[in-house]
Amino acid sequence: MSQIRPEAQDMIGQTAVDQQGQELGEITDVIIGPQGQADAVVVQEGAVLGIGGREVAVPWDQVQISGDQVIVNMSQEELSQMPEYQSGN
């Protein structure tokens, strides 16, 4: 089993924003593929103070790191239309 890379682990707990800087949700996990590379980030959207909401897996190619900001290349509406992430799938 691959160990999560420190940079990826540092993303957990950060707020993901869209390209306009609007908050999309909190990053709750990073999905690591069989080659040890990040495949996706799991974003909890629609939660209030960490309660409620749902999690979606955002493909890594839709994620940018800019300094200490995690930018997702999709809108809140696009994120809301993604299927809910189920751990273990």
C-alpha cells in the first residue's frame, strides 16, 4: 500500500476554492492511485461548521495548487452535480 505524500497530506483540512476565490468546501481526503500519485481530492461541500454536506471526488487534473491555496477548476454548480464519493469505491 502506498504511503500518502507529505504535500498531499498537507492539503487535508484546507479549503478548496474556485477560480474566482469562492469557497467550495473542505478537503477531507486525497485519493492516491496505485503508482503513488494523487488521483483526486475529496471535497466536502455544503457543510456548515463541518456538519452535513456531502463529499465528492474531484479529479486531480481539475486541481491547482497556488501557494497555500487549493483551486478547483469547476464552479459550485459543477461540483454539486458530481456524484457523491463513497469511501472504498
